[in-house]
Amino acid sequence: MAPWSTLAIPEDGLSRFLAGGDEGTRQYAITVDGATAGVVCTRFPWLKGPYVELLAVLPGHQGHGLGTKALTFVEAEAKRAGARNVWVCASEFNGLARRFYERRGFVEVGTLPDLVTDGFAEVLFRKALA
């Protein structure tokens, strides 16, 4: 599934990441009628707020507001913890993801070349919380 296929992220590496084990991260399943529809993984604390390390909605479930609901959940949890920001990266080539975050109030703050895979840049976005 793009963008991970474009970035050549191996399936076993993604599986290990989703299995957790890092104290600073949390993994949440996005479910619809008891079936997995996606995942959101956060790292907190990170620059006075959570960093959304991964937000993925499976293709059959995209376009139904699940990504927005996942971000709303992350923002609510961040506010409860007294956070000032929510952070996320999107691959520079991933126009759909970039527009998704921008429409939800995230602002581009920088570009990080070769962060995930050599030859590809990630765009860092910040949403300041009220």
C-alpha cells in the first residue's frame, strides 16, 4: 500500500513496528464492525505534543472519515495531556496525504530529506492546539 510500497518499506519491518515494544509509542487499531480498517500510532511526548508516526486506513475503508476520526482522537488525547501541538510527516510525493493534513489544520513547517528512505523527502506538519 502506498506510500510504504513506494518507499520500499518491508512488510516485516512494518509488522515489527506495529507490534510495539517502544515505551514512547502507542498503537491503536481503527475498526469498523469489529474488523480492522486501519491503524494510528503515536509517539508522546515529542516537541510538546504527540507525533503521529503512522496513520493508515485500508483502501476499502478510505473516504469514510476514519482518518479524520483518528486525528480527532489523537488531538483530544493530546489536549487532555496538556500538549500544545500535534505533529505528523507525509511523504513529499504523497499529495493526497498532504492535502488531508492541510484540510485538518496542519501547517507545513519543514522538509526532511532522506528521513525514511534515501532519495525521498518527508514533509513535517504541525497543528497548534488551542
